[in-house]
Amino acid sequence: MALVRDPYFWKRFSTAVHLDEEANPAKMETPTSEKCVYPPDVLSDEEANRKTRPKDTWLERERRKSKKSLIWGFVIFFCIILAVTGGVIVWWLSKHNWLQSIEP
């Protein structure tokens, strides 16, 4: 199986699928058992009229996963930077004799 060489192929593909889902909502309709029911105080005016909304699409799940991994990447990066900075500060203080106790 050949790989897709165009870097924007999957973006165009997922956009086309999304547009197709919007164009044919009756064909993509989920059964009633797969719909989420929300209390009226959580919904906006438009959603309050419908009382239900379909579950997340594949594209929304992929975007959420991508966003979550980006956030975790930044958290891990800043934890590493904080640990390295702390180590450098402790090293510098010990080198300049700031960490030794003063004896009377």
C-alpha cells in the first residue's frame, strides 16, 4: 500500500467528510439510544429546543486528542525547565558557599 505524500491530504479528507456529514444529516443520523440528553440549564437556546445533540464526530475527537497532547507536552517541558533551573541554582549556591551553615 502506497503512502500519501501530500502533507495536506488528511486535512482535506477530514474537511470533505465533515462537509459531507453536514450536507446529508439524515443519512448520518444516529439512533436515539446514541444521543446525549442534557438538562435544559446546560443547553444554549438552540440546543434547548432540540434537547439532544449527536455524539462527537471523529474529527472532533482527533482535535481534542491533539489539543490534549499539546497541553501535556507543554506541562512536561516546563517541569523539566523548572527542575534544571532549580539544579543550576542549587549548584551555583553551593559553589559560592551560600549553603554552608554559619557557626558562631
